[in-house]
Amino acid sequence: GHTNTSFNELLTILVGMLPENNTLPNDCCLFRKELKDLDSCPKCGSSKWKIDKVTTKVCKGVPEKVLRYFPVIPRLKRMFKSEQKAEDLIWHSNHKSHDHMMRHPVDSIAWDTINHKWPAFASDPRNLRLGLATDGFNPFGDLSSRYSCWPVILVNYNLPPLMCMAKENLMLTLLIPGPKQPGNDIDVYLEPLVEDLKELWDIGVETYDAFSKSVFNMKAILMWTINDFPAYGNLA
């Protein structure tokens, strides 16, 4: 029930109560763009580099945590360079159900709503409809909660039903490392992906289509997210 202002004030009080060099809060920012040359967090002062727990020596050059981001725009453009894949990416435009049965997201109310709200986007079947799925798991499989790795995956719904959920077409975009789950700070980690998705929606990117042998402005929309309720609470 806290407002943002009161919660920020609470964090300030807690920081004052804790010992020097404490790590509250954490997951404040990514050291990229204008922050890439900093050695400590501009919000909480935590070191960018690992600190030896025994000697307290800063291991400069060894990051405390690494976020893996696999840029989506070059990969989406590359799909259209294959003539067969480029044809598959417009499958949805000719396979909408006419018997009121749902066999693919193209038959959904959400798809029709997007067509109605943004007809310019819907007018080119090559524009992409995406879903985002994420959840945490322990890659070491020891049933403990001491490590939590969160993959963030994009699903491309332009493809036919048997292809859009095939593992080779599920695009791993982010690996968010442990030892604890990101919680509500997941927005910090999603930052580079969100920037690319905003570019794909607001501006688009020039892309060569091998099927039509033409260049077009590829745009994309994020239709929905796929997750359990705890992850939904964080993503919301």
C-alpha cells in the first residue's frame, strides 16, 4: 500500500540503519550507454566489480553480475533473407479460420483487436506479432532456491502453428543471472529488449524480403506475455 515516495523514503531510512558498503538496494541499473564507464552504481554506490569477501579487494575487470542480451532486430531481419522462411512469415494472412474454431492466434480476439486499432500495421502481413515468455529456474537442478536463472523468450506468431512453437523458432533474447530472482527489478534487465521492441513498433527497420524480392519497413508488436502468476506480478 506504499506510494512510490513513501517507499523511497523507507529505503533511505533502511540504508542509514545498515552497515557501510551494504548492498541495499540492488539491481539498480545496467552499466551501459552513459553509465558504461562508471565503477559503482550511481543510485546505491555498489561496486560494478566483484569484491573479495576475505580481503575486500575490488577485482577490477571482473563484473559482479553479467546480463546476456542477444539482440533481436538482426535475427528478425535474417529470417526474411530465407525465401522459404519469408513465405512462412505471411502464413497467417491466408489461413484465418472460417468455422469459428481457434487453431492459431490469428483466430483470436486479440489479433482482430490489433487489426482494428492499427490498420496501417495490419495492412502488411510481414509485420510481426510477438509474445514474450519468461520464468525462473535453477540450472543446477538441486531443488534449492540459492540460484535463479531467468530466460526471456520471444515467440513469433506469424509462423504456421507447427513452426511458431518449434524450439528453433523460439528466440532466446535475455539470460538474467542469479543468485536471486529479479523480482520487480526485472524492468532494469529488460531495458535493452524493450528499446528494440519500441524501435520495431515506433519506427520499424528496413528489411529485405527474399520471397517478394523487395525491401520493406518491418514493424512488430508485442501481443502478450506468457508466465505464471508470480512472474506476471513482476512483469506487470
